[in-house]
Amino acid sequence: MAGNPRTKFEQLFFKGLPFAISVIGASLLLASHYLWKDIVLPVIPGIFSETVNVPVNFYSIGAEVFSLEMDNFLLFQNFQSLPPGMFPQVSLLYGLLLWFLLLMGLTLISTFKRMYFIIAAGGCILLFTLSGVTGLHIGGLYSNSSLLILLTGTLLPVVLLSFFAPNWGLIQRTGLMLLSGTLTLLILLQFSDIPSPGLWLAENLTLPAALIAVLFFLHIGHAVISSITVFLIRLNKGTGIQIIWQLLVIFFLYFLLLIFSLLSIMGEINLPFPTLPPFILFLIAGAMGYGVMKLKQDQVDQFYEIPLVGRSFYWLGFAISVLTWAKADFSGNQPLFEFFNHSFIYAQIALSLLFFLYLLANFSQVINTGKEIEKILFKPQFFAYFHMRIGATMAMVILVIFGDAVVSMQLNAFSSQLTADYYYQNQKPLEAAILYENSWMEYRKNPKAKIAAAHLRFQLGNSNEAMDHLVQNFDFVPSVQSILLLSDRLHRQDKVFEALFYLEKGLEIFPGEPRLQNNMALLYSKLNRPDDAMQVLQNMEKEKGIAKANLLGLMVKHRYGMQDGLEVREDLPFRINYLAHANLQGNFAPFTLETHHLPENFNLQTAVLRNQWSNKVSNDIVSDLVQMDSLIALEQMSFEERNYRETRILRTLQENFLNETLKFLNGMVQSYPNSAGYYHILAAKILAGNWDLEKAAVDILMAEEKGFENFQPLHLAFLYFGGQPVDALRIHVLKSVEFPRWMEWTENGRLLENEQVRFWTWTGKLHRMMPEELLEIMGQIDSEILRSEWAMGLMRHKLHLLSQEDFNQLKNLFLEAGNSTWTREHLDNWYNFIHGKDDKLLPEIDELLQVELGLTRNAYWTPLIWRAVAEKTEVIEKYEILQEAIQFNKDPFLWIQYVNYSRQLGLDNYAAEALSTMREWLSAAQLERLQMKNF
């Protein structure tokens, strides 16, 4: 009855559910081929970094401007071929779905007529024998116990249903089969000793599923032609149009399409036009074949009594075929994919041709009459439909011979690869590698097998074998992934020219392939061919984001200068390279990168922090230093910790936390002795920038002791005016380093005196000078530029020593120079703040000094130290400030105050030691005047 709920449920379950699974499978097949094409052989843009020195601060001594430079990072993205992806969950889901469909199929088989049931049961036994179930090793290594359990749990209920319960309905039969099949599966999984038995079954059930799919291909072999024939016959009903010619044209075009598709998948010729992939033709034929199947049901005796059985069987076959084809594509099992391609095309060619001959032989006289011929389309006796199928089978054998029996090789290859996938997903690299190698030897159009074997051989330490695999794959069936991996491995072996060779050859095979172009450009750069590299990147049609980021990085690396009109892209590597470009030019970037929420990749982390903090900072230093200390404390490689430590130095330096910066640099010297010379030179520049040439000279000599060789003219000036003239001359001679141009020498080796030399001489003694010396020097400077610079130096380092009268004199000289942005109001405010007459600085001055960060963070900003001491009420607090400051600064007034507060705390030994040290740079008279004035 049409309205029977049971009948409706049977229709929904046995036809609707397989149909829905078929639609899902078709969607997955299309998505796998067009959207997830590279998911099984992933190629990702890997990131590596190179460094470029950028100025992070500028200093001036006597019109000699020099920069403090630190590394910024340039990020380059090169495409890398990764090991094949593992998706055990997908395999298990496919296995469960296939198991369910097979149980549904067995349920339907139980309704077959007696002879057909026996034939179908024998076929099921064959399929289950090929399922690899014996690999579960239940009962022993070579035992058939698992096969017996499988047959007992699946075929025995079918036999019982067929012989002893013929009156049971489809729902009852399904319930019994689902119960028995589920228990059977659980028993097999429970008693198997192998790892991941479910995965083993899921992978090995693919073989019987593939054979079922081939049977379905044969079933729909003429679906396209027969469907079109039925459509034209019905369209011609009562009209009498000569449709035979339309059929002839359609058949001819479709047959040519099949032939061209066959030639395309065989790789025999390069066709000048595209052909439809076989799986697209399969989806079309599968959809059209359902109507043909219903016609045959009505005209030909079937092996079942219930029409629903045939329709359900059709959609079960379609679902199994499309799901297995999708799995083949998704998992990268190219032999299985090609097996389906060839089997389907052979079936279409043979059956379409024979059906058309069958049509002409039986209906050529009546096909144009407009009669309802479709009702007897499969009934003729002259050239029976049964004989047509026999002829089609013979035609398929001929096609297989024409194709060099490639399907047999594909069958063996995809079976080996299924087992290899199981071992690969169970982390057994040696077994997987051997099986992948065997699979490739059986069928060479198999990129996953060769690439997987190469990756696994690298993992096992067999680099020579792995390289042989990649070279063989390039010679026989090259792929983009294998070329990328081969080039990368050659590059790691410093065989750069060979790596470049394979990329160039790869582009001849795959013209315009952006991943090959990108990696080739980076190798051009390494070989000092920047113009070629940039040209390649500019010509890339795809992966434009990566190309632009790499292009900007190469421009900075090869010092192509300021690039105007750069777009500000959103991707992080581009922005990092943009920051390096801006920092190299001394510009601010129009964006700020987030430094508290960092990416996980180390190269990205360090580049974000270093490049952003070289440009500008946006967060408070306390939180930034907490973050840096937590990164430094991580368990990591030595070079990673070193990069973080250097970045921390940059962060403290940017906020003028000079004391902490110099202490941290000293720690770096101890932690990284091989780079100690670099860190000493860095400290020397910082000290010289704060006009402490004496300590800068000491650091330069320590750098030389640690093996530093790259001396510059300014280093000799630091040495000479820092109290080490003999060492400056020695390095000049031994290292062939020239002095700055303004240091000219007589024939007798004496330094000629000029205003620049005098300025440097005074600078080298500034911090030790007494008040009376400071203005006297000011009056001896003729150059307005040098006079303004000396005045600024006094404002920064010595303002605390000046009386109001001396300050007024200095202020007038400073304003007369006329080349400063400071006004009288600014100068008065600065002086009054230092001497406690004002509590706040004007915004313009505060912006420069940022006193809210601390008055004592830079020991060479002596006026601020003086102010900090005056603000404290406790002697111990004053003592602690001075005790840290005198570790750097030799200002006499700081030292004498330290002596004073040491005595007040009862630390007479410290006071005596400090006085003894002061005698090294002060005369007895100067020291006596200091003590008389301050005690």
C-alpha cells in the first residue's frame, strides 16, 4: 500500500539513505579534487630569517655623528614539501560507513532468488577473502580465524534469512544484519593483537569496495547513451523526426570524448584542448543511469522480487563507488584513483559502443517512427541484451590489452599503498617506507608513494636512499612536491647550484608554478643575483602576498634604498619586512605590531619584537620586560635565548635604562664568550654616546682581547681620547685601520691640534671636570655648532654643578648659538627642576627625558641623579642611588656625596676607598676643596 508507514520507512531507509550518502560522497569527491587537492601532500610556506643592521640610536661628539646598530630580521617564505598528511579519523569514518553499506547490501542479497543468491554469496566470500581481515592475526600469525569470524557473523545470517525466513520484511532483516554485523566487528577489534585494528580494517576494506565499484562501472557503462536515446525517443513520440542522425552525432561526440579522455589519462599525447576528468563523467553517468535501471527493471527478469531492492542496490553501488573514489583522491592513493579512471573509461567505451550497435541492429528500422520503443528497449531477441554484454566484456579485454594491462599494476600498487598507509599512520616508518617503495615500483604515476618513501628514509637517517628516490621521481614522473623537497635537501647540503638547476627544470615542466618560482628567486638572491630574483617575484601570477613580502625583504637585504609608495599589507611577514625597511631609513612605520600577543613561530616572535621596538614602542616597559624575562626563562636552544636577550637590551636601551642595559651586556659577555667582542663594542658605542670615552676605550680593548677584528676609525678615536693613545696607534698600524679624517698627524707622529681634536679631548674628561673648568672651555670654542653641542652636553650631564650665575652665562651662550629648539623658558624650567625650584618639567622637555620612567635609570644623566638624591629623605636611599651611579659616572660631586652618606651610615671603609679612587683623576687641591665645600 502506498500509504503504509512501514513501506514509507523502507523507501526512506533503503533508497533515500543510500541516495543521500551518494550525494555526500559526490560532494566530497569534488571538494577533495578541487578544494583539498594538496592536503595529503602539503606544501606550506616555511619561514626563515636573515638579519640586517639598522640604526637604533644616534649619538654626536663634536660634529661626528655615529649610530648604534643592532640586528633587525628580514623574513623570507620558501615553500617546503612536508611529509604526507595523516588522517586516521577520516579512514575510520570511511571504514564505518563502508561497513554499514556492506551490511545493507548483504540484507538485500538475502532477498535474491535462489540461484542468484548462491552466486552473490560466493562473490561475497571472495570479496571478504580479499579484505585483508586475516591481517588481524586472531588465533596466530597465519590463522584464518578472523576470516571465519567475519563469514560467520555476516554471511551466516544472510543464509539463515534466505533459507529459513523468506517472509521476513526488509526492516526485520536489516535489524538482524546490523546486530550481527556490529557484534562481529566488535569481536574482530577486541581479539586482534595488532595496533589500531580498526584502522587496518578500514584501509583494507578499500580493496573489496574498489571491486564493487568496478561492477557498478560496468552496470552504468552505457547509461549516458541509453539515457539520451530514451530521452530522444520520448521527445519524438508522435512526430516521426529522424532522430537516428541526432543519436549518431551524439554518440560520435561522446565516443570521441571517451577516447580523448583515455588518451589523456594514459599520457600518450598532449591534447590541445581540455577533457572532462573521468570522475566527472562518472557522476554524470551515475545520475543518468538510475532511469535506465528502472526501465530494465520493468522489461527484464531480475534476480530479486521486490523492485525496491534493485533501486536500493543501485544507490548502494553508487555510494560505495563515489566514497571509495573520494577516499582515493583525498588520501593520495593515485594507483587506486587511476584504477578507477581506467576501469570506468574502459567500461564506458566498450558498453557505449556495443549498446549503440545493439540499438542499430534491433531498432534502426523503427527508431524514427515515434512509437514508444523505450518500453521494449531491453527485450529484443535478434541481438539480445545479454549478448551485447558479452560483446562488451570482450571489448573491455581488448581495451585492457591496448592499455598494456595497466589496471593489474594499479591493482597491486594501490593494495600495497593501502597497507603502507596503515603502517605510516601507526608510526612504523621502516615498514611504511618499504611498502611505499614497492607501490611506486609497481606503478610509477604515484607521487605520494615516492615522496612518502623519501621523507621516511630521511627520518630513518638513510639520506642517500631518500635522495635517490627524489631523483628517480624527477626522472620518471616529476611533481611539484618532489622538486621542492629535492631542491630543499640539496640546498641544505650546500649544493646551491644543483638546487637551482632542479627548480629551473621544474619550471620547464610546470610553467608559471608560483611555488617553484618563489624558491628559485630566493636561491638567486643567495647567489647574489638580486635583479633576477626580483624579476621572478614580480612575474609571479599566484601567491602574490608571499611574493610581495619576499620582494620587499630582498630590497632591504640588497640595500636597494628607499622604496616609495609601498602599500601596507596585512600579512605579518610583509609588515615585519616593512619595519626593517623603515628602520633602515630611520623612519616611523604607519602601523604598530602587537608585541604582547605573539605568534608561536620563533622567527615571527623575535622579528616582531626586534623590528617593532627598533621603530617605536607602545607598551610600558615593565610589562615588556616581564614578557621578555619569561621568554628568556623558557627551555630552548641557545641561539633562541640569545636573540631574546639581545631584544631585551634593545628594549631597555630605547627607554634610556642605560644602567640596566650595560649590566645586561656584561652578562651577555659572560654567557656567550664567542660573541663577547661584539657585545663589548656595543657597550663601547653606548658609553661613547654618553660621553664616557674612558670606559668606551676599556670595552674596545676587551673586545680586541676577545677576538674582535672589525675596527672602525671611530673606535680609534674612542681609544685615543679615552686615555689609550698607544693602543689606538697600535691598532692603527697592526690592523690597517685609519683614524677619522679630522685627526691629522705630523711627520713626527704628533697629532695636529684643531677645534675638533680639542673638543674630543674635553669630551673625554667631561664627567670628571669641576665646575670652574666647564665654562672656561665654553669660551674657548669658536664654532657655533660645537659651542651649542658643548652647551647641550653641560645641560645633560653637568647642570647640577652650575650656580645661577654660571647657568645664566651658559644660557646666553647657548641661545646665541641660534641652532637649538630650546627657548629661554625651556632652559629655565630645566635648571629650576634640577635644583628643586620647579616640581614639573615643561611637556617638551618631559617628552625627551620621560622622567616618569625614573630619574636614576641613566647614571650619566647626572642632573637627574642629583635631583633623585635630593628628593629622598632617608640616608640609606640616597646612598643606594649614589652607590649605583658611581659604578658608571666619575662626576666628582656624586662621588663626594657618596663619601658623605657612607660616613653617615658608618661605612667609613667605603668612604675611604671612594676618596682613594677619586685621587686618580682629581688633584689634591681639587679634592680638598670638594671636601671643604661638602662636609
